[in-house]
Amino acid sequence: MRLGSGTFAACCVVIEVLGVALFLRGFFPVPVCPFSGTEHQTESPAPEPSAGAISNWTKLPPPLFSKVVIMLIDALRDDFVFGSKGVKFMPYTTYLVEKGSSHSFVAEAKPPTVTMPRIKALMTGSLPGFIDVVRNLNSPTLLEDNVITRAKAAGKRILFYGDETWVKLFPKHFLEYDGTTSFFVSDYTEVDHNVTRHLDKVLKRRDWDVLILHYLGLDHIGHVSGPSSPLIGRKLSEMDSVLMKIHTSLLSEERETLLPNLLVLCGDHGMSEAGGHGASSVEEVNTALILISSAFERKPGDARHPKYIQQTDLAATLSIGLGLPIPRGSVGSLIFPVVEGKPMREQLRFLHLNTVQLSKLLQENVPSYRKEPGFEQFKVSERLHGNWIRLYLEENNSEVLFNLGSKVRRQYLGALRTLSLSLSRQAAQYDVYSMAAGTVLVLEVVALLLLCVPQALSGKAELDVPLLSPVSSLLFYLLLLALAALHVVVCTSSDSSCYLCSLPWLAAGGVMVLISTLLCAVVSALTGVFAAGRRLSKNPPPSNSRWSELDLLILSGTVGHVLSLGASSFIEEEHQTWYFLVNTLCLALCHEIYRNCFVGDDCAPQRCPHAGEEFDGVAAAPQGRSTGPDVWELDRASKHPSPLEALRGPERWMVLASPWVILSCCRLLRSLNQTGVQWAHRPDLGHWLTSSDHKAELSVLATVSLIMIFVLVQKRCSLASKVAMAFGLLGIYCYRVAIGNLLFPWQQNNKDISKGITEARFVYVFVLGILFTGTKDLLKSQIAADDFTVKTVGLWEIYSGSVLLAALLLRPHNLPVLALSLVIQTVMTHFVWRPLRHDAAEVTVMHYWFGQAFFYFQGNSNSIATVDISAGFVGLDAYVEIPAVLLTAFATYTGPVLWAGHLVNFLASEASSSSALSHACFCYALICSIPVSAYIVLVTSLRYHLFIWSVFSPKLLYEGMHLLITAAVCVFFTAMDQSSTKS
């Protein structure tokens, strides 16, 4: 089967996307809950241990508190309460921490530190899977055993106001609720007022037992402005006043009740120094947790420093406090200070119930549970507890009884810690069968791409894809039969749930047919390579080709990057790898330019390329011929560089200085955004610009950047698109002024700050207009096949529309990133790629490298915390899932997308033979597929690594998303290639 190399590469990448999706589905399995929260409600609690004596305490202890109020402040970092900000902006809370009846803790949240998994951890006590970071966008109903479901079954009346994620997790659980959208991060006022407005009415009522309040404003301020914003202090003061109102109301109500009330102030996760969250930095995982109740006695002068606990400990503590069974899947321990004021028998009873629950969970998850040290400690504690009960029933008051009780208590607490730690290590459960199938698909695709390199990059850019013969061969049917037998064996004997086994037989059979076909194709291609090698060894053709320094750099850089993915530190600081590679690339280009200008390979004088002789668009088309894909011949043998003396002064010096200009731009961009992990907290130019004291400087820089963007983009656009671009860029500045980021020259400060919805939608109109104009020109070029100019203008207008959208979505301090990206593209086009006449493969790799570097230049990293969620809500007045996801993804991958778009423009309009686009498509697919395949193998081998969830898994999600973008780029390449062929 004969295919163009571009079409073949696009098909391979699409198949690879399916393989990666299958692998991710196995690596991040959706939790399967064998029981719901309503089953086991009638299960009798474990009786109190006894040694010869008969104890009548076989029921759950009564509740410790009459009412419980959970005030959850999203992104409440520990130092916001216990640090200088807490002292300054939360005086009432600080008083309760230092002198009031309270217990203070720093609760450690496990990654992913996003809202939905953290709510699950708080209410179930379990460790959610990492895939919940994706499911956070649309939370499903929580089926695991949890505190809310247990409380509802026990007749507790629950009210909720705040983040609607709770309503999605616990539908029909609340007596009354009012949910607010958590993802509309541009709003940090109404989203909290909608919660507080219910308080006065609710606190006067007596018809509820549990009140849950989830405030989102602090988190939204962090996403938009960062933790150093002056808005943070105002929001903390607002939360302090709300806490005071709730606490004073609960205290006044206790005069009429027998039991005290409990107020829980907590956060679901922290906030990074950039304002995001999702990763595992100290700022993101450490959250404040304060338990406030008149039941907690405090002696005068008793100073208590916050202790460190696990966030999962709250579920067990709330269950004990409400007189409920502890959720079956909880791995948390009872926060002991809550019950330390109770009589010894009650303390031991609470600890016994917690250890029994953890020991049962250990038995269900660990076959050799008897050898676990925590289980042995539990059995020792239970025996000692039984002896204490016997002594207690015989003699209520004695020093021996107290000493033995203290010993039992210490033994229980040690057992709880050990059991909780053992269970936390068992959290990772993988669907190995689905992972293996996905890995095989990906590796087969990459092997096929590598084996087809000689044919795909040949002058014709066509290759014989060995598909029909392998399908009709005996090997194909034997492989298919073997895979079907393996599938039956795995699905009938596996104790765990496999995703492939849950698929219909037709879908699972399609996967097996695809694997068999690709494997046969790989074998056939490998046979052809060996046969061609034998023929060449007998009759070696004369060849003058040799590897250039640039080719060696590309090969070594690709291999080095792949090898670097094996270390967690290199993944955390991957931006350093790409910065090094693009800098080295600039030096290699500098060497190539100087060598061509002054000294040839044989040390003889060499003529220097003349930039002025190259064409620009259609200006330099040969007379009598239309400007088409055959203008620029990619074959290096056909290069005819101009003499050095023929270069005009400015052109000559620009060619020589171009690598240094690019290096200078890259160095400026490195100073703009600190990223990674090790140095992300250090101040950078971006922090300086975004501070409220330097708004005027940021306004000037944004103005200069927008002018540069217009100058660099408009030159190849039609008149209508130029006007639309100018108004669109002006609208971007007005939008940033409206939301308070920038200032007009006549404006002193931002008194009237809005959401900028009108201004942003004004820009969207021009973005859509430019994209529509470009698409119309492309379609017109398909009708008039000989009109090459219309096609090039249409492609550039689509690219310029993407640039305008990127300028709208990026933060104002990142506009220089976009402007300098266009500068580098312009310099490379006019003074590097054209005069040096690099082939399509080299140009493609350079575009890919710069695209990766600009991904990090704009402040991104392999941490989820650097994803700018606020970009998804520019111009939206409510949360709309699909536009929000698409805008966020485009803003995150602006660098790779724009450089890929420029590559299409460069090759389609200014480059090459008819095979250039096919070569570029194949090279782009190959250079993206190699790291993905290597990383999948690496993650599989390191799936029990200490940093698998905090470092390797986020990178896996980024790689999957980048491969999806690559597939879209390759499809676009193929479409352009087909249109060029028709032309």
C-alpha cells in the first residue's frame, strides 16, 4: 500500500494517541468501589475488648458534639493563618489559635492538590487516585463510604453552601444547598457573598446538625494575582469576620444544649508562589486546620504550636465526633487531642474502633497482613486493652489502672500510625493489562516510524506501507489467535478489574487486530531494511552525503532529552534542558554561518549566502512561472550561495548577528519567569512587573509588546485583517485595563475594576473575523488551484488570528514572550533558514525545539500548579466547560502551537519542493513520538517510585496532551500537503 510520508505519519500519530489513551486508562484507573456508602450501615461495631470479664459496651459511643460547622476556605495555605498574614489580617483566628479553646494543625494534603480529590480525602479518609485531577473538571457522584453518607443515614440534617463540587459528589444528601461554580476564577467576590448571605438566617435556625461552607474567593485571587496580591489580605480579613460570626453564634447556642459544638476551619489545599496548585510543593500541600470547641480545655499560658497531621485524619475525627462509624476506606487516624479530655475508657474505646477499622482495611488489601508490624501492634494493644477493661471493672480508681491505661493508649497510637502508613503505601493499584496493550501499540508505531525513515525522507516522500501482505500472512492470524487466548485467560483469571476486559468483544478485538497488524508491518519493514542493506553492501552507491554538525546536534539532543526523563530532578527542571538545547543550537548555527561566510570545509574561502537574493513571498518568483512549491529546492547539492562581497551592509551584518540576537532574546525570556521546582520561589522579572507598585512599567512594556506583535504579524495579512488585528490588539489593552492589570496614560489608579467581559468579547469578534478570512482564502485557493498567493495569505491569517488569541489569553507580563517569539521567527526566517537553505527535517526539528522552549518561557512547568486556569474564563460570565477547557489548553500550549503554525506557513509559502510538507509532517511526528514512547516505558518501570504521583504522573499527562496536539498538527500538515499536491 503506497502512501505519502505525511499521510502515513498522521495515521501513525492517531494510532499512537489511542495507545497512549489506553495506557493512561490503565495507569490511572477509575476507582472501582465494591460497596456504596449505604451498604454496611447495619454492620455492628467492634465490641470493646475483654479478658475474662464481660463488657456491655458493644455499641458506638454517643456523639461528642451537638452541631458541627465545617468552614472550608479553598487554598488556605498554612502560613496564611499561622504566619505573618494571619497575625495581620486574621486577628480573631489568631486569638483562638494562641489563647482560645482550639487545637491547631498543619494538615498535609497528598498530590494531586486540586479541589475534588481533596474533598474526597476529607470526607472518605482515603487517598484519591491521580486521575482525579482530570475528573476534577466534572466531578461524578462519590460512591465510596464517606462521612456525609453516614451522617445522612444516621438522620443528621446537613446544609451546604459554596463550591458546587460538593453537590456533584453528594447529590440528594443535603437538606438545603446553594452551589456556586468553582472554575470561574475571575470572580472572587460574588462567589463568597453567595455563601455568606445565608449565614444570618441559618445560624438562627435549629433544624440542622451539620453545616458545610466552602469559600472559593481566596483560591480565585491566587489564580489571578498570586499569593502576594493585596487582595489576599482583604479576603483573609473577610474570612476572619465570617469565622467570628459563626463562632460567637455557636457559643451563644451552647447555653441551650447539653453537648458543645464544633467549628472546623480548614483548607483543601495550599497555594504555590505562582498562585496555582496541583503539585507537591510545600506551599501546595500544607494547609491550615483548626478545631474550635468549648470542649477543648486550655490552661492559662498553655502555648500550643501547630502539629503536623495528615489531611485524611479529619474523616475519622468527624465520624467519632458525630457518633458515626468511620468510613471503611479511610486510612486516617483519629486526631487524638479532640478526645484527650474524655475519661480513659472512652479514649481507649475511640482508639480501638479506629484501629479495628484500619486493620480490616489492611486485611482486605494486603494478603500477608499478619506480618505487617502495624497489625502485630494492634493485636498487642487489643490484649492490653482487654486487661485494662478487666482491671477497670474490678477497681475503678487506682494508680495501676491509670498507668496501664496510659500504656494502652500509647500502644494504640503507635499502631494507628503504623497501620495508616502501611495502607497509604498500598494506594497505587494499576491495570497492568491495559498498560501493556497501550505500551505495545505505542512502541509498534515508533518502531514503524523509525524503520520507514529512509523511504519517508526520500525525494518522492512516498513509501510502501506493508499492511496488506502481513494481514494475509500466517503470522498475523497466529498473533491474533495468541492475543485472543491471552485476553480470555487474563479476563477470566484476574482478580482486579481490567478496562480491556470491560470493553465489548468487538472493541477489544479491534485492539488485538491493530496490535497484530502493526507487529506484522514492523516485521515486514524490518525484513525490507535488512534486504536493502544486503543489496547496498554488494553494490555500494557513490555518496557524498555526510552528517553535518547540526545533524549530530539534533540527534544527540533528542537522545539526551529522552535519557534525562529517567530522573525526577530532570523532569522537575526540564526547562533547563530545553534552554540548553536552544542555546547550543544557536551556537551551532553561528558556527555554520561563519564557516559558510569565511572558511569552507576544505579550509578554502567559501562564499557566503546572500539573504537579499532570496524571495519574499512572491516577489522573487522566476519570470514566467507561478510561485509554487517548487521554487525552493531542498536538495543541499543545489545550493548556490552568493559571494560575500555581494552582501549589502545591513543584510551582511544581520546574517552574522542573527544567532546572537536570538541568544539575547532567549536570555531575556529566561529572566521573565522562574519555573520548575528548585528556583520557582525566587523573584524574577515577572514578579516585579506584576506587583502593584510597578503597574505603570508593566503598562509600558505591554504597549511596546502589542505594537511589536502588530508590526511583525500584519505585513503578510490582507487589509481587512490588518485593521482587525489593530483593533483586536487595542481591545486587548482595554481588557487588561478593565480588569486592573494595566493603566491608561491618563489614569492614576484602577478605581473601577470589572471582569472585562465586553472588552474580551470585542477581541473575540476580531479573532473570529481573521480566522474566517484566512479559512475563506484557503478554500478559495482549493477552487483556484493555481492561485498560490491566496493560499499563503490565508495560512498566515489563520496564524495571525491564533497570535491575537494568544495575546488575549496570556498574562500581560507574558506579552513580551509572544513578541520575542515572533522576533525570533522573523530573524530565523530571513537570516538563517533562507540563506542557509536548511532542509525540511532540520527546520522542523528547530521549530519543535523552540516550541518546547517557549512552553517553559511563558512560565509553564511539569507541575499542574503552573496551569493558568484563569485563561479559560476570559470573556465568559459563567462556567462553560468546553470553551473553558479549550481556551485553557491553548493558553498553556501557546508556544508549541504557534511554532507549529509558523512551520506550516514557512514550508507552504516560502519553502520547498512538493515533498517538504510531507517530510516536515513525518519528522514532527517522529520527534514527538520518541519521547512519549520512552517515557511510557520509563513510567511503567518506575510505577512504584517514591515520586511517581508528584513528579512522573503530571509529566505523563503533559506528554499525553502534547501528543494530542501533535496529532492535530500532523492532520493539518497532511491537509496542506494534499492541497499542494493538487495545485
